[in-house]
Amino acid sequence: MEIIQLTNGIIYTMDPQQPRVSSLVIRDGKIQHVLSGEEAEGLPVSGKTINLNEQVVLPGLIDSHLHLRQIADNLQAIHCETDTKADCLLQVAERAAQTPPGEWIQGHGWNHNNWSDGYGTAADLDQAAPHNPVYLTGKSLHVSWANTLALIAAGISDTTPDPPGGTLGRDQKGQPTGILLENAVKLIENVIPIPDLELTADGIKKAQETLWKLGLTGVHDFDKERCLHALQFLADREDLKLRVVKSIPSEYLDQALELGYQTGSGNDWLWIGGVKDYVDGALGPQTAAMLEPYEGSSDNRGMLLLDEEGLLELGIKAAQGGLSLSIHAIGDLANRTVLNALEKIRIYEKERGLAPLPHRIEHVQLVDPADLPRLAELDVTASTQPVHATSDMVMAEKYWGKRTAYAYAPKHILDQGARVVFGSDAPVEIPNPFWGMHAAVTRRNAKGEPGPDGWHPEGRVTIQQALEAYTIGPAAAGGKADIQGKLAPGYWADLTVLEKDPLSCSPDELREIKPSATMVGGTWVWRDF
């Protein structure tokens, strides 16, 4: 591989030993030298020299929680994040007019909390698309909306019982309304035709191009096993040019153990993360598990989908095979349940002489103040999505009230000494890391709301902390702290080039930053200069 020297740049290495340099020498896909001043000017290089003209360079950014296959699928799906239900139905009708009868129509992003008339019904979708089964996932991915043909395809009728950990919406006569919550969504998802492996892989290959243009060189993926097989297919063809930490769905654990998967096993492009499971639902459909009822309710505390005993059993089984846990928890009861189980799993690891595994909690949206120190005490990574805070703040105030003082608050967790990593949960949110940085640093949305100080301003982080949560933090959480997340000798030459400096621009400008090039493994995967 050729030698490349990047010169005349403002290069932030994320290495405290040499935090800023002006030149990088790259060889065989890794950083060979980091240089500044006369040292950089005097180094003879036999390869290609690129003058950055004082552009900014960061280590390649890493999204610590997204869903690659769903991002790929959503490139073809209807975008349902509309201001009104009528607008969403109009898009369905337009797609139906272009779709042969009998073919499935899918979409994503609707949020009934933003619609004055609330949830839609199967009948609404029947009118928009009378000849096609329709399935639309909600923004949270914890609720979905289907029409009658989709319900029939799944065998759902008034006599269908609620599945464990799920609920079928029903009208006063007991008839399904077309709304499905939590595990009930699987009843329909299990009957939707699955694209073959190569089509799925091609979709992910296209999706990675979108991520490169956002400055992302690595992701932690939380899609199902079909995504794992597609990623393996791409890696085998050498078409995977994104560093991927792949979680294992809990229902796939037995197969994973039989195959000998362990956390960290794999290669430079694709390696195994933790076992993913869900302890509760989400805020939007009020299925996040709460210590106290939702505001305006005397008894609704959400849904605890997996209790402490069940999680402990899962964690011990995984630990015996060398697999860590990556557990979805939104509400304060859910987070306490996970921490209680992880405390016992840590004891189990110690008693059995096992190396402590890199356990994580995904989302960590509401933590009771009494539980905040426990993440650091148990060495548990908090995998958070800062854009959720500004997207959900109005809804959170409505349903959680005063409890929001400790909601979506990575700063409080950082202050306790725990590792915090940032992601987007795409396609729930747009996987733009600079939008995430803006939300984390300002606690304001794109419109500047709720005001100059942001929502619960005590939860704001510094831009340095935000950058760490997209670079060195995810690298460490993914087990690659010695080769990823920094621009230092021996590290992967994964980087993004920016025209604007995030460390010197105003916080309001963070959201507008756009990369001009992205390099992975010493190769430009996208370049616009």
C-alpha cells in the first residue's frame, strides 16, 4: 500500500500525549507518524503528499448504537415522520398507487404523540392502500401500525392472545385496531417476506456510503442475525469498509455459543459485541418500565419485559461462553433492574475467575439518582443517544414530569466516572454525529428550543467530552482502545476531514458541520476536495 502524508492540517489526535499535530504519515492502513512544525516539514516521504489547507482532521467517528439493516431498508421505505396523520396516510396512498396489488408497503418514523388525533387504525390504512398489506414502524421501533391485510397475513384476529411481552391494540369490541406494541410487532414482522442475503448485503453496502459522508468510520450495530450474515457476506467479498461491532440477539445466543462466538472475536472489519436483549419498552408508547406511574396515570408503570432473575440467567449463560451483555433499558425501573442483575453477574465473574466482560446498557434514558454511581462502580458502559433528548423533551416532560432532571443526562453519568458513548439509534434518529454533538453540548433542538440555556442545562457536556464519546469511548467499549479512536502511531488510519473546527466554532454551528472527506484503513472511501 502506498505511503500518504497529510500536511498543513489542524489534526486533533484524541491522544493526550500529543493532542494536536499538523501532519500524519500513513502506511499500510495505519498511522506511522504524527508530526508538527519543522518536524513535519523536514520529513522526506516517498509516497503521496496531500495539503489539507488548514482543514480539520478528527479520528474517524463511531456511532455506538444503530441498526444497519433497518437503515438500508429505510432507504426504500416511506418516511412517516409527518406533522399530521393525514400527511402520513397521503404518503401511503401515493406509494400504493405505484405498488402492484399484494406487495407489502413499509414505512417508518410516525409518532402519534405529535398527531392531534393520536394513533391511527387499520381502517385508516385500508382506505389509503386497499390492495396491499401495510406495515409502518413507529419512530421508537417499539410500536407499529398495520392494515387489515397485514393483520390477516399474520393470522391476527379478535381471538389472538397478546404475546408475552407484547400488546395488541383493541377497540371496545375486542377487535384489533392495527396498533401493535413491543413483542406484538413480531407477529407481523415474522410474515413479511425477507429479501435474500445478497439483496440485504447490497442494501447495507449502499447504507455505508451514507455513513461515510457523515464522517462515520465505525458503528456498533444492534440489528438481528440477518444483518450479521449480510455483514459476513460483505466482509468475505471485501466490500465492508466500515468497522462494525456486531451485537448478538439473545434469541440467537445458543447458535452463537455453538459457533464459538465471543465478545471481541472476528477481524479488523467485523467483530462480536455483546448479547442484546430488552428489559423494557420506550417512552413514546409509555412502555418504558418505571418505578412510579407515568404523569397523569395512577397505575401505568410501563412494561418490564425481562425481570432481574431472567436477565441474570441470560448473563450467566452468556458469560460462560465469553459473551458480554448489551441491554436495552429506558425507564428508571428498567435501569435499576439491569444494574441489579449486572452486580450479581460481576460477582459470578469474580467467583469463577472470569475476566470482567464489557457489559453495557443501551439508552439509559432515565436513571434514579440513587443508581447513578452504580454504572462506574460496576464498570458498565452507558450507551446513550443525545439527539433523543432534544427529540423527546416535550414528551418526556409530559410523561415523566420532574423526573426529567435525571433523564437523557450523560453528563451526570460522566461525573460519576463511568464511560459514556454516543450514537443515534438510527433509523430512529438521523445518524449525523454532529447533530448528536450539538444536542449534547447545547441541549437544544434544531430550532433553538427550549431557549439559550437548553433543556436542563446542567446536563450539557463539553465539546471535548462529546468528541470523546464518538471516538475513544466507543473504541474502548468495542474492545479496540489500542488501535481505534485515536490518530497515533500504530492506530488504524480511520479519519474524517472537516472544513470547520468543532473545538473553536460556536456551539450553535456544530449542527451545520459537514465532512469533506472520510478515510478508512488508509483509503479514501469518500472525498469532496
